[in-house]
Amino acid sequence: MRVHESETVEFKKSLSQTEPALKAVCGFLNYHGGIISFGRANDGTITGVEPTDHTLRKLSQQISSRIKPEITPDIRVIKEDEKSIIVVTVPEGNNKPYFLDGIAYVRSGTENKVISPDELKRIILNSYSLPWDEQACHGATVNDIDQDAVRTFLKKANEERRCNINPELPLEISLDKLGIINNGIPTNAAVLFFGKEPQRFIIQSEVRCARFKGEEISGTYISMSVLRGRLDQIIEDTNQFIIKTINKSAQIIPGKMQREEHWEYPLVALREAVINAICHRDYQVSGNVQVRIFDSGLQVWNPGLLPDGITIAILKIEHASRPRNKKIAWLLFLSGYIEQWGSGTLNMLNACRTEGSPEPEFKEAGDDFVVTFERSSAFALLKSPEILNERQHKSIQYLKDHTAISIRDYSNLYGCNIRAARRDLSRLLHLGIVAAVRKGKQTDYSLHESLRTLQM
């Protein structure tokens, strides 16, 4: 299998390229670690090197003597295609920033860039300061904490997560056992979870919700609410605003006593998006989490970009979590709002697939992270059947009685050319009405299970 250079992999054809390799070592230490291979060309082709004890020792000495703080490199020789390769494994540094001959580098894509003075200052400050949610809340005292809220939280955490902290302990001891008091002062996390008036100290923790008329923000909105209180109250109030604001359609299924309801958007996915935003937002900026509801879309805006090492692509696969607010994430876990770190975006994707809805779009916009949802397929079809052409409607009825349909079968059944058949099925796939099933070189399309009972 051909390998490629990346944010965590760098190739050097020979040991004569030690100088740029040292920049990569420094860059990896200041990023998330990586691997440097001597004996591979830039395209991954194995060229091989001739390692000797002298060359290995010299390489190790160069790394140890020129990179500060000093590290002990892991250097090994491996055989591939009967050729020798020297592999230098570099972990993420735990004593950042690191310097090569007095200059700090950081990995960016496949390059090793000099760290700017502002970024260097941020790294140094972060290495010596507590995370925001673990810092003492300025101006707050223990008297600003609601003891009943703490006891209710601990009872739930003991039942659901085996927290094993006695809810009847004195307030300060309870806060200490939870790790949310700093020299007698409640931390920011403590105030957000248990404060009597959290927004008196952390105004940016408000959540703003609005239903706009049309497809974009304007001066005209149908309903609007600014939600305040503890984080658990805000989560529940936001969820209630969404439920009261979005629409649902219903139909009577022959043979069933109850009607079948289809929400405009998958409620489970929306709830996950709100919890994710409140958990992972950057509380050091003044913006608010926002829920923006339009005629045909819903957005959840989260102040702050993705953490280092997390990309849009990574959000769609199993991934390790890098929570910006570890204490907030832990408290949300204890209270049952999140199951495990790193699963929020996957839960959104799975909820949309389960209900036959288009996958949400993840993007960074300015200094914010945005999740955009489209209407569910079932709701859209019941409300606006004209979004599909006659062929597509017929294919849905066909798939209720058949396992799958191919592009060629679609073309033959409905008298259209292959290009039109592919375009029609691609539209159905995008809307979440059908799923693609690979059969060798052929792709078949099957109807989403949630739509089998849909009456149109």
C-alpha cells in the first residue's frame, strides 16, 4: 500500500537531509507527534539507506543536542522490500514549546513553519495556566452556589455513573471532591453548573434562539428567546424552544390505531448538537451559542474553532476527543448528558441516518463552528411532494416492494437515459430517501426503512 506524507508523516530520501528532518522533529513535538522515515522519496517510494552505528549515533546526538528542551529520540531500523529504512518516532511534547537552534517550529499540513511570536506567547501561557473551566470564577464565592443543585446533581451522578460522593456532605467538601473549587473560590465550571445566577458572572453562557422568516438572518423573526440559568436548565430550555418552534407532519397508516409523526428535523440529532456546542464552545470569547431556525434549515452556532488536531473529516469517523473544557465535559458526563467524549458528532450523523435525513453539514465560519441541518426526507415529502419528479416518486413506490434498484434498471423502468437516472438517484441519496449499496462494481439503491410506511 502506497503511503503519503501528512501532518504526522514525513519522508527523507537520505541522511543528507538531516537538517530539514530536525525541523520536522521540532514541529512534531510542538504539534501532535509524528514519524520521520529516512529511505523514502517524497511520493513514498522506498529508496533505502545504509545505516551504521556511527550514523545512528550521530542522528541521535543531533536531535538531543540541538532541540531544547532536550528529548531522547526513538530511532529504529526496519526492513521493507529488502531495503533498510531509519524510522524516528516523535511523540507530542509535554514541555512545549520546543526550539531547534533557538527557533520554534510547528507542523502545519506537510510543512514545518516557524511559530509566530503571538502563537508562541499563547503556547507558553497555556503551558503554565489552568484551563478556563478550572480557573476560579472572578467575583464569585461559595454563597453564589446553589447547594440543592449540587445535591440533586450528586444523587443523579451516584445513580447513573457511580460517582460515590455523599450528597449530604457540606457544600465546600462536595465542590472539592468534584474538583471545582480553587483556593476556596468556585471555578467557572462550578458557577456554570451550580450557580444561583451563572450569567451574573459568565454572561456569554446565555444561549440565543430565534426562528427567522425566510432563509437568512434579517430584522424579521417569528420568535426569539435568550435562555439563562445553569447549563442543565439551558440545555432543556433550548430543547423545548426547538420542539415548540419546528414543525411535524403526521399520517394515518392503514391497520394502525395511532398516527405516525415525522419531525421537521431529527430531535435526537438537534439535542446532541446543542449539548456539543455548550460543552465545547470557547467560553473565553464573548459570543453566545445560537440556534438559528429558517424556513428550510436549522443551524447551531458554537463560538470557537475546532481544537488543534481535530478536522471536519475526523468528526465523521471514530475519533479521540480533545475537549476544550475537560471539566465541563466530565460534569456533563456525570449528569448523563453525554455518554463518552468524542461521540457527539457521530451521534448526530447516526440519528440523521436512522430517520432518513440528510447528514448535517459541519463547517467553520469566521471564528465559529456551525452545524447545519436540512429538513428530514419524510417531513419534506409529506409537506412538499413536488420536490421530487414523477420518476422519483414512482421509484419510491417500486422500492417498497423490491429490495433495491440499479441505475440501469431505473433507466429501463422509467424511460430515461443513464445520465438522468444517475442524477435522479443521486438526488434521492442526498435527501436520505435511499441508501447506496455496493455490489462488486455496481451500486444499487435501497429505500430507507423509515420511509417504507410513508403514504404519498
